[in-house]
Amino acid sequence: MSASPQVSLLIPTHNNARTVAETIASCIGQTFRDLEILISDEASTDGTREILHKLAATDPRLRVMTSDENSGPLRAWRKLLYEARGEYCTWVWSDDLLLPRYVEVLRGALVQNPTHWLAGCNAYRYYYSADPNLPVPPATLDPPDPSWGLLNERYATATIKGDAYALGIFAKVYPVTQMCNLFRTAAVKQVFDNYIQLENPFGFDYARMAYGNDVAFLSEMGLRSGELVQVGDPLVVARSTPNSLTERLIKKDRWQYWLQYTWAFYYGWSKCRALSPRMNTLINLALDRVHFCNIPYGVKNGRWPRYRNPFRAARALGFILRHDRHFKKDAGPDTMEAYLARH
């Protein structure tokens, strides 16, 4: 392994014995070879560590760190970031997979655009059984399984402005997971710590329940980049069980899930007000949706909504119906830019 690898793939693990070996194999199988695979395991008790140490003995590009303390997801991700030696990096969740050309394509976009801070892509998505006694069927990556769905609806490859990218995350045009992006490591270190914990009036612990940290972080990265490339091809496979932490929260309290994400947009965009002349449009969109989500969240949880303006809530619903990809299936890079240009 190079003393200074070009790319660092950062894998946090905690009790992922069913899937982590295949995740690591997808990193080892990248067509771009000058990389390190840095893995940090916190407090696993299911055999994950034994798998990691066994695999590390087979490839010098693998480095394994362990801790008996579970520090929570954000601090685990941060630990990996500050151990990374590559010029470029990304996090790879330990039940997900990278297609073989992931690093080659996204690193290529960053090399061709030296002022860009990140380059992104779409992803495939599918579910595997939640039964811990059942093995996870191996995935075929080259070529990808034609039965897999897409994490986001198809969109065209485009070079877009940072504020249009932030709006595209908000409108579900682009994926919100960090793994769908390759970053310049030095740039990430400038931004990541801003979003470990997000101040909020609802009592949400963003450091432990990391729903929304990603959209605030990605937005600032895009805004500071100025422009970035989003590749329409899926280069990632996002896998989960039907009762994952995210799925359980959505089933238990969908409005808390959406409110956490919406507040993260509002919080992050408010911190970035000076980064684009169009930020007021974005901030007002996020605040409208805070009002939209906070009303049903408050009713469901017996709390008087602090943000309850019905006109703002109605305006948020109007944006969702006319511009959000949940409903507007032809929303894409062009429509995001067109919306910002009109407002």
C-alpha cells in the first residue's frame, strides 16, 4: 500500500457480521487501486472484529481500528475522517456496496474539476431479511442485478451550482447519503465538525440519532464548492433490512423523521447564508417545511407546535406538489436551477 494513497474508503462498523465482508470486498474490487480501506469497529459483539482482522491479513490496504466504547455514529465517522491519508475520501456504510468503477468515475470528475469539493452519483437500493439467522444473499455487482430499484429517480449527469445541488437534495432529486459522494479530504475537515450536533428547539440528539446531519453537511460542501458534478449512473448499492433504525423511526414517528431532516436543512442553510445570493430562497423554503412538519409532529406527540403558521405550511405543501420528486417525477437538475432563477 502506498504511504500516501490517493483515496481513503472509511468504513464504520458495529455488529455488522452479516454484511461487512461483502462491503469490504466491494472496496477491494475497485478498478482504481491506489486506495486505503480504513475500518473502525466500536463495541461489536457478534463476530465482526474476527472478520475484520481475518480480511486485513489478506490485503495490506486494509487498516483496522477497534474500540470497546460505542461513541455514536457521528463521532465514529469523525474518528475515521481524521485517520484518513488519502487526498479524497468517502464513508462506506458496512451493509452497503460500491460498484467497481465508483472511485474511478468520481475521482475522475474531481481530477477534471480541481476547484470542486465533491462529486456524486445515484444508487441502487434493495432490502434483505431482518432475520439474523439468515445469510444475506451475495450481490452481483458486475453487472448489477437488473431487479434492483433506484435510491432516487433517474437524473441526468450534470455540472450544477452548489445552491441548486442543495435544493436538489431538499427536493429528493439527489441522494442524501454521504456514501453517494467522493470528497476532497481537506475540504471535509473544514466542514464536518459543524454538523456533529445540531442545535434545535425539539430536543433531538443529532449526534446519536443522525437523521439530518448528512443534508446539512452535504449542502455546505456543495455551497462552498460553488459547482459540482452529479453523475446520473448508480455507482453504489444501498442495502438495509425492513426494520433498520431508519425504517423503525419512520414507522414509529414519521413526522419526527421528517422534522429532524427539515430542521437540519434550515439550520445548515442558515449557517451558509453568505455563500450564495440565492440562500434566502432556500432558507425560506426550509422554514416553510419546518412549519409543515411541526404541526402534525406536535399533534402526534402532544406538544404545542412552536412552528405552526398555516400559511407557511400551505406554501411548503405547494412546493412539494409542484417541485419535489416525491410528486414531480420530471424534477431534475434543470428544474432546480430554473426554480432558483425565478425566485
